Amino acid sequence: MSYSIFLLRFVDSEVVALDAERFRQVTEPYVVAGGPGEGFSQLRAEDGGEADLYHGSDDKGEMSGVTATHFARGAMLGVLARLARALGASIVPQDGAALIFHENDRPHLPAELQGSAVVIAPTENALQAAFDAR
């Protein structure tokens, strides 16, 4: 895919830190370049699909969010969905409704994202279907 998605964890409408250790645990089997300490990771899934992940830190040194770009359809979508789920994050595409995994995540989103958020399963097929529905 040629656009970006953002993995962001919201509490009371505010972005909160992601668990950097959990990020490392989920992405480590797929990393072919970079890594958590570098702010960039290139991942490759079992079907050869890749994604570039940029992971920023806030002023406290905590992981504030993940931006995924140049990601392939197929198994990589499953990796991204599982990563978001493991981080307790919503998937926020640059051009569409936020994707959440539980209805109880909705009230934590910023008000402007709450009404259009879509609940999906944390799977490759569900994420692909959400993108196809745009």
C-alpha cells in the first residue's frame, strides 16, 4: 500500500506511550533492518511482504506512536494488526476512520474519531477488508 497508517494508543482522548518492549517482542521475528533503538524498523513477513515502521519517542523517551508506510498486502497486514492489538493501539489511517479492536476503545478516542471508528478483528483479512471498504 502506498499510504501511511498510525498505531496510536489513546486514553481519555490523549495519545499515551506504547510499550516498547512489547513492540520489540512482536516485531523482532520480522526485522530485516533497523530496530527499536534506531527509530526505524523494516519488517518482512513470511510471504515476503514488507513494511517500513517509524517509531517516535516523546520528551520522556517513551514510544509515542508507530507510523507504517510502504506496507504490502498479505501477511504483513496480519503482522500490523497483531502489533496494534498487542500495543493496545488503534490503527488510524491517514485518510479514513480509525480502526479499533473493542467497542470499549471508542470512548478513549478523540471526539473527532469516535463516531466513524470501525471495530475489526486483529487479523490480516479484517484489516484488508477495512482498507477495501474505503
